[in-house]
Amino acid sequence: MKIITLLAQKGGTGKTTLSIHLAVLAAARNLKVVIADIDPQQSTTFWNERRTDSAPDVMPMTASTLKQNITELASQGVNLLVIDTAPHSHEDAIIAAQLADFILIPTRPAILDLQAIGSSVKIVKSIAGKAAIVLNGCPFPGKNGERAIVSEAREALAGYGIPVAPVAISNRVALSHSLIDGKAVTEFESESKAADEIRELMNWINQEAHLW
Ligand SMILES: Nc1ncnc2c1ncn2[C@@H]1O[C@H](COP(=O)(O)OP(=O)(O)OP(=O)(O)O)[C@@H](O)[C@H]1O
Ligand SMILES: [Mg+2]
């Protein structure tokens, strides 16, 4: 079983949105996928309550039971566990990061978000985890490619020494709209640019982390 942990000590960077989207895509490839919702806000669990499909499975957990839960899920043949973590949860975030094969840190491209990423990077470095940063909520690319704010964010992030996903996830209403009905954008508007970006991100993560 492979484990991806979505980590960002800052709130609202896209941990839940990306957990759901990556898990739905993996489940659509016939992997047995579970999202571990260790955020007391339980956003992923509420999404699952609105969902009609049974896959991926969403299980509310706490950091203290995570290790035991992982052993059980692995023995049940789960292929991929996606851990959605809470913001401002230093201790829990360390546990979830330690257990991960791959840690994904979403950040928005704005300066305040970029400055806040330091604490998440510190966690990753303290455990020598394999990790990447993904820019989320970005302005759409224009005719000439990425907007300046996105390429400037890449430059600012280069100093952390952690790879940044080549695809930036744009701010697209379909990404949040799809969640209202308990879906992901790849189900809700599968031909959309938003769905393309999510697929591109998943493919890149898979290359980095060899998920299947
Ligand atoms: N790329 C995007 N395009 C449009 N809306 C987005 C995008 N990413 C996230 N959002 C919206 O931004 C809000 C915050 O996203 P999300 O809940 O995924 O962040 P989070 O990191 O899980 O937050 P928290 O730290 O509170 O758990 C949500 O309303 C979500 O629908
Ligand atoms: Mg969340």
C-alpha cells in the first residue's frame, strides 16, 4: 500500500480539494483507495456523505490511531491511502508525514502563502520525507503560458530544495462546484481544463512516487 499525505500548516491551500481529486482519479483506475480524514473539520467526510459512489472510501481517523489503521488497511488489500490533514496541526502533521511514501504540499501562489510554507517544509526536512509542492488556486495560464505570479512563485519556492509540480492547478469554479454533489471534477466535467490539470498532476505524482 502506498501513502500520500497532503500537508500544509496553512488553512485553505487545497489539502482537502486535492485529496479528494487524487483519490477519485486513482479509484477510477481500479485501485482500492481510501482517504484518511484526520482533520477534525471533517470536510472530506462531509463530502463523502454527499457522494453516491462507494469509491474511494473515506474514513475519519485520528493521528493516534493512524498507524494501526494503516496496518489493517494494508492487510485488506488497499492500494493507496490518501491522508487529508488539518491546518495548524504540527504533531499530527508530523505523524502523517512520517507514514507517507510521498508528501504533497499545496500552496497558493500569493506571497503570504508562500511565506507560510516554511513550517510544512521544516516538517518534511525533519523526517527526510519524499515530497513535492504544488501551486494551487492559480490564475489560468494565458496564451503565453503561466502568469507572472505563478512563475514568480516557482522562483520563490526554488530555495526550499523540494520539487515543485510542473503543472499548477488553476483557480476554477468546477473544482469546488463538483464537491457540492459529492463528486470530483473528473466526474463532473471530465473534458474540462480543470480535469486535465488534475490528471496531469496525478500522472506527475505517479512518476515521482510510483503509485501503481
Ligand atoms: N484550484 C481551486 N479552484 C477553485 N477553488 C478551490 C481550488 N482549490 C481549493 N478551492 C476552494 O478553496 C477552499 C479551500 O480549499 P480546501 O478546503 O481544499 O483547503 P484545505 O487546505 O483543505 O483547507 P483547511 O486547511 O481548512 O483544511 C474551498 O472552498 C475549495 O473549494
Ligand atoms: Mg481541509
